[in-house]
Amino acid sequence: MTVEQKKLRVGVLGCGPISQAGHFEACSKASNAELYAICDSADELRSRMQAIWQPTVAYADYQQMLDDENVDAVIIATADAFHIQLAMMAINAGKHVLCEKPLGITIDECEELVEVVNKTDRLFQLEHMKRFDGGIQAARDFIQTEMGQLVAYKGWYCDNSQRYLTINAVQPQVILSDSKRKPKIAPKADLQQYNLLSHGSHLLDTAMHLAGDITEIESHYLKRAGHQCWLMSVAFADGTLGQLDLTLGVHMDWHEGFQIYGENGSVVGKTYNPWFYKSSDVEIFSKATGNFTRPLAADGQFYRRQLEAFADSILNETPIIRAATLEEGLRTVRTMVAIQESTRTGKSVRVADARGSV
């Protein structure tokens, strides 16, 4: 007779596109977690998601879900402007939190959340699912164990003009609701801010996950011919130099990846549209062996891998491995604020001096 494995009982807040495309499936398929509850104030949307995914309970009121003693952890999958407030509510209710990126919009609110979480024993993890891409994991492992000193990092994230046709082909049909709770200011009212938060956070997190914290940044921004483009020169904490390219609407295939040059080798990576759930193609050259290696990382649902790592940390009281921490989420927000300041002033900005909002 086998002992049934304990599973983390998860409540998902927000039944919108990101939950439908990623989180509900991740909770349903995870080996050590279950979709125990869903919550959304839009009645018709919540009812349809309840019928499709069949959680144990469904709530219209977030506080009622937090009051449910059977909910161990909450996935926050709402508009960016609500992340901090909703995360604080969950932490204060004694729940562990897995929060969609970005952490927040202002540095002050993110710092306040850090203070609140650090006074508890609750686990807070940020939803940067690309860290669970096997190719990116192989690149980081080489950097950490064999690369030696890094010299230069080049990273790019170029969303393509045909992305929505691709997504429509591979994602389930997303159901929307006019009754959803909306921020006072529409997220896409300022597309420069929206795209930096939505796409730039991925570019920055991958760069800092592989090469360390960014300490200084000079950003140039151009909006032209239907494109938005940020080209950035950065300095990392260990002295490594970097170049980052965030461009949206490129008329080509999805174009995302990195090149890293170091003391004992190099790494080149190509990352695919995330909804293909295809691991990055990575080529590693080792100076010690004189050989190229191309790790064959298993493809898979990165949201599921992320959730399983989160659940494992809670159930087995093990340290967070690979996942983005609360402090790393704060550093990403601070770096995005520095990008905005540099864009406005045309000058290089020290990330530590950045203040205000993205």
C-alpha cells in the first residue's frame, strides 16, 4: 500500500487569459499541487471556468477564498496594478503566494511588500516561468560552474507582428468578460509603460538570472513605423558589460535569446514563443574541452514546472531553487524604473538611485 503524496491546495485569483492559458492547466497537471479554488468577481466567467476546470470551490470574493483554511497558497493572476495589494492580503491571511510578474509598478509599494513578507514565514515566489526552460537552466549551470568571469552579455526580446496568429493556433480559446475588475487607469493607456512591464520584465529577469544584478543602465527609446524599440547599454554588478534589445512588432519570427562571453567559454541561446512550451536551443563552448555541446532539454509546460518547484519548497521546506524571489522581483522593477528615467533624460542611471514608478 502506497502513501498518497500530499498536494499543495492552490487557489487561483483571476480567471482571465493567463490563468486560462497557463495556470489552470499547471494546477491540474502538477504532481504535487491541485486546483482547489478559483476566484473571480465576474460571475459568468467564474462559472464557465468552474465548469471546465472543476475546482473544489469557486469564490466571487477574494477575502472569502483567503478565509478558507483549506487554501494553502494563492496564485495572483490579475492586472499588474493589483499585485501588491492582493499579495499583502494573502500574506496577512497566512497564505503562500505565487504572483504573476511584474511584482508591481512602483518601487515604494514593492519595498513595502518586501517588509511585510520578511516578517512572516510564508513563501513568496514570482512568476518568471522562463527560469524553468531547460535550455536556460543549462546555460545558467554552465555559467555557475565552468564559465569563470563573465565579459559580456547580449540579450534580446523581440515580439513579432504575427504573434497573435500563432497564439490563436496553439492556445485554447480564451474567454473574456466585460465584468472583470479593471484598474482605474487602463493598462494599455500608456503602451510604453505596458510593454516595458509585460515584455521588458522577461528580458531583464533572464539577463539578471544569467549574469547577475544590473547596476547601471543607459536606455534609448524609439517609436516609429508601428514599432517600439529600446536599445540599452548596461553594467552588471561584477563588471560585466551588456547590451539589451527590447523591440515589439518586428516583422519576422519571434526573436528572443542571448549571447554570453566569458573566461572559460561562451553560451548562445535561442528562445521560442513561450506558448510552444519548447525549451531554448542552447550552444555551449567549453575552453577546457575545446568542444561545443547542445543540451537536449525536455520540452514541457513551464508554468507546471514552476508550480511544482513552488509546491516542493512549501511541502518539503526546501530552499527556492531557480525561481524568482521577492527581492529579485523588486530589483527588476527598480531596473525598469531606471530605464524609464534614462529614456526621459538621455543619461545613464544607477539602478540604486532609481525612484518612483515604471
